[in-house]
Amino acid sequence: MKSKVTIVMVLLSLSVLLWSNGKQDGPAAAAAESKGPIEITWWHAMGGALGEKVDQIASDFNAGQSEYKVIPVNKGSYSDTMTAGIAAFRSGEQPHIIQVYEVGTGTMMAAKGAIKPVYEVMREGGVSFDPSAYLATVTGYYTTAKGEMLSMPFNSSTPVMYYNKDAFAAAGLDPENPPRTWEEVAEVSRILVDKGVVSAGFTTTWPSWLMVENFSAIHDIPLSTKSNGFEGTDAEFVFNQTLVVKHHEMLAKWQKENIFKYGGRQSTAGPLFNTAEVAMTFGSSAGYSGYRKNCDFNFGTSFLPYWASDVGGIRNSIIGGASLWVFEGHSAAEYKGVAEFFSYLSSAEVQADWHQFTGYLPITYAAYDLTKKQGYYDANPGAETALIQMTTNQPTANSKGLRFGNYNQIRDIINDEQEAIFSGAKTAQQGMDDAVKRGNELLRQFEKANG
Amino acid sequence: MRDKQIIYKNPVLPYLLILPELVIILLFFFWPAAQAFYQSFLREDPFGLSSTFIWFDNYRDVLTDPFYLSSLKTTVLFSFWITLFSMSIGLILAWLVFQLRERDTYQTFIIWPYALAPAVTGVIWYFIFNPTLGVLPWVLSLFSVEWDPRLLGKQAFLMVTIALSWKQISYNFLFYLAGLEGIPKSYTEAAMVAGASRRQIFSLIIRPLLAPTTFFLLTMNMLYTLFDSFGAIHNLTHGGPNHATENLVYKVYADGFIGLNLGGSSAQSVIIMVMAVGLTLFQFRFTNRGGRA
């Protein structure tokens, strides 16, 4: 009998242990218990060299003062990080700061009650904060109609054209005079392929970001009604009625003629350019250092091309990348620490260094000027292309950015339909009609869930 | 067997003894399953700030979603081809190895792939199949076959099928080999004395005696393609191009984790759960009747 009682006791205590393990103390409680600096957790999605840079920024901040300690934690890919953040919020274990990619912006903005707007954090933290010091085309993406900044831009990039100068020279083309229009891109590609220098003219990374979103911005045409979603969640896509359709018709035709070679979603097309299979690619300005490391030929950067048959020149391009959001549910002292950290992060020195190291855009004018003064662009002329493209023109309603809920899935839908168009399964019109139809369904879903 | 059955005098003790296991199942299966079941009736924003009880709307949306139906079809096709490939190749290899005197080396090498994590398998095949970096596209280009699974759905499907079958061949091989070893030698020897050919021995003696193993493997392979295919699909195609390789499990992930549509994703996982339970019950029923495996 005694042994049975022991067994029961052991089992009971085991199950109690299991239960209590599942419940952990919230971050607020943990911070209050510790005597040292106030800890600020920062979940991010920066891997490799970028992740090391993030660690360095945090440890520099920690070394500069003793009140706060920022702890960066890598949570995997962008979508992993966002999902982890959301799950953490639901169980009351959210970090202070989370990095969310630009397609998650609509979702985060709608999450009132989960998110503490950055302008509030800065005001309550008593940190001097001037939104006009930030690059308008960057902050515009993360700011309400009233001009209130909701998240802190961190790593923003914009796409540019990369071209292989050696290949241009080998085909008898001027390596210092890259094509500016789509007409020229096609012509140059034909020459490059005919001369046998490359197997196809150009490819693109991030096919929706480049060929639909940025394509529309630089041609000053709308993606949807309601100023690309800035004016309300009831926006409807219209890109099946614009130049985007003709452009995809041409891309599909070019795919057959080896002028264009589809290289997959996200940045999987990168190796096509690295291995000189194609002579031109379109991609994030943040890819600059990667190409410099991986290409054993000379390459240059240039502006995104436009259809000379339809417009006279380009507007600004729009950004991609990610921003830092602050979660609700922490103490005032912790938010003060977040404010201090954001202020440090925005300083010209930190931003200029981040910009030069990664190829992401500097988020303040001061950082841009500092980089100029340091002579960085004289040494790396290709690195300024993105900034010129972003800042030369005043953004319009069509080039301010985009703000759609569920955009992560919608971008996948656009990718689906682009693939169907490029493989010849659908015409450009059919594909874009379907993308708009399916995209609108998701917009309505989002409207319902958040309305 | 009945005479060996132990009857406990204390009616509570057996339950206490299985309590730890029950606690684990409760925590890691019933609790999340119940949550998924509940969530499948809600429309929620990702953060759980507002939720509306909408009865079967999520199920209706899922079942009328053409991509859900296509993922169902993809799942069935994957199951069919992967089961066919891996079981037939597994059986052939097992039969060949079984006839050898020295089996250990072959056995080890053939079983080896099974020890690899699905993600690793995905990466290996990614490098073989990658249109830009891979070996296979280069070989195919010598025969002027264009390889581009990034655009061509059929090629992507074939690629995932090969990657998934490869690993499963080891598993099937192992069970078939054990099955073959379990067949009394006297049967085949008697057949040989009677003058049966190898083919006759295989089709008239071996194959029927392996039937319980085949049946067991059939269910296991179907469960495998239903649940363990995620890693390979995620690494190779992300379900694309244009949903050509998106099966049920991958769609749960894509809608729930990428799309943050928790209600719809939960409804899908409930449907899969029902399917898996059905498949398992089916297997239990028939294997018990057969009295083997």
C-alpha cells in the first residue's frame, strides 16, 4: 500500500511540475526582479553579417550607458519573426521591440491595443524627436494620415538595376551607359544574347515588388483605389487595368525570346546574375555588398527603367525592408529605455555606418549628409543610385508606398499569377485579372476582421 | 494470449500508471486540438484582440476555396506516386538484398537516407535540382531538356515526389526485408523442389505472404506523405509554382503562419485531423483482423 501512495505522490508532483513549467513569468515581472539594468528585448530577422551588425549596434548602445540593456534575439525569417511576435503577444510574453517587414505593416497598424505607436513612446519617454529629420519617402510608409509615426524605420531599401559592365563591354556596348528605358533594356538584351555573351538579357528578384509595386510607383500609376490603401481598408486593386498588364505581356514574350529569364521568388534569381548567365538584374539596394562579394566581374547600378512609350521619366521608387514596432504591455521605465534606444539608433553616426555597411537606406537626412561628407559615394558611386532615385522627386499618391492588410498573402498571389503568365499558362490580362480578384477577396477578409 | 493477461485487483492503479502518458497527450495533443477546434469557428485578427464566433463560415470558405480543393488533389497525387515509387523500389531492393549471402553493407547503405532530417533532404535535393546551380539541369541540358521547376508545375511536382520517395524507400526496404526474413524457408525450398521458377516463387509465395506488410506500409506511406512532406516542400518549392506542390499540410502553414488567417487554418487542420484519425482507424481495424504486423 505504501508503495502505491508513493507512486501517486510522484505522479501528482510530476503533473504539477509539468503544468507550472508551461506558465512562465511575464517579461515585466522578470525585469522587476533583476537588480541590474532594465532589459529591453528586441526580436529581429537579420541573419549572417546583418545579424552581427545588429548585435554590435545593441552592444554599443549598452556600453554607452548603464541604465538599459538591449538584448537582440534572432527569430529566423521575417515571417517567422512576425508569427513568433504575434504568438508571444497572445500568451502575454511579447518582446519590447519587434522587427516587421514592410508587407506586415498593414497588419501591425490595424492591431491597435497590441502596438504602442513610436511617436507615443518617444513623447512619453521625453526624448527629443523630430519626424521631419527622417527621409519622407521612408517614414511615409509607417506614418498615419495625421503624420504620426507608428513604427521606427530600421532597414529600408529600394530596388535598383544592377548590370554587368564586363558583359556590356564584351558585347561592344558602353559599360558606362546602361539602358534607361524598357525599350532599351530589350534592345541591349538582344545584342548581348546575339553576341553570345550571356544566355538571357535580364532577370529580376522579388517579382511582385519589382514588376508590379515599384513598376507602378515609378510610372506614377495606382495599384488600388484609396491611394494604395493609405486612405482606408476598403481599397480595391486596379492593377489589371494599367500599364502593368502590358508590361507583363512583354515580360512573357521576352521570356520566350531569352531577353528575360524568370529566376524565382524573393531573391532566388541572384545567382543568375552572379554567374553571368544574365547581364542585368533588378533588386534591393541592400544587395549591393552581396553582389560585390559574389561577382567576379565589374558591375554597376542604375535607375529602374520606364516605358518611354508611356511616360517621360520616373517618379520615386518605393521601399521595402522592415521597421521596428513596439508592443503594448510593458512598464513606463521600459518604454523610456526603448525611446532612448530608438534615439540612439537614429543618430547620424549609427545610421551612416549601418547604411554604408549594409546598403540599406539611411533613415535621416543627417545620416545621408554625413555619408556624403565622409566621401563614401565617391569611393562607391553605385551606392548612391538608390538614394537619388528615392529623393529626387516628391512622392505622389501612387508612389508614397502601399498599405494593404494581408499583403503578405496578396504578394504570394501576385507571384502565383506572374508565374502563370511567364510560363504561358495564362495571358497577362487573365493573370492580372485573377490576381486582382483574389487579392480583393483578401482585402475584404482583412476589412471584415479589422473593421 | 488470453492466459497471460494480467488482471489488476485495484481498479485505480492502471489508470495511475498511464497518468504520465495521459498528461503528455493531454498537453501536446488534446489541448492544442481542442484549441484548434474552437478557433476554427472564430474569425479573429492575428493578435486575438477581437474575435467573432462565425459557426461554420471558416469551413465553408475553406471548402469552396479552389486552392484548397487543388491542394487536396495534390495530396492524393503525392500519396499515390510516392507510395507507388517508394514501395515498389523498396520491395525490389529488399528482394535483391534478401537473396544475397552478405547483406550487411547493402542494408546499411540503403537504410542510411532514413536517418536524415527532412530539412537536410530538402537542401540536398535543392542543390541537385536548382536550375542555376544544380547538377541535374546541367545533365538535362546536354539532352536539350529544359529544366525549370520554378515555372513549370509538373516538373516541380516530379521533383518533390522524387525527393520524398527517396527517403521513404529506406523505410519500405527495411520492413520488406524483415517481412521476407519472416517467411519460413521451407515454403520456398518446397517450391524449388517442385520446380517453380524464381518468378513463380515470388508471385505465388512471397507476394501473398508479404501482404500484411504491404498493407501496413501502404497506410504508413500515406500518413508519411500527409504529414512528413512539409520539410521537403518548404525547402524545394514553398508549395509553388502557382500552388502546384501545395498539399494540405503546407496549406495549413501558408494560410496560418504566413497569411495569419488563424480561423481558416484551424478549420483545415481539423479536417486533416479527421482524415488522419479515419486512416488510422481503418488501419487498426484491418491489421487486427489480419492478426499480423
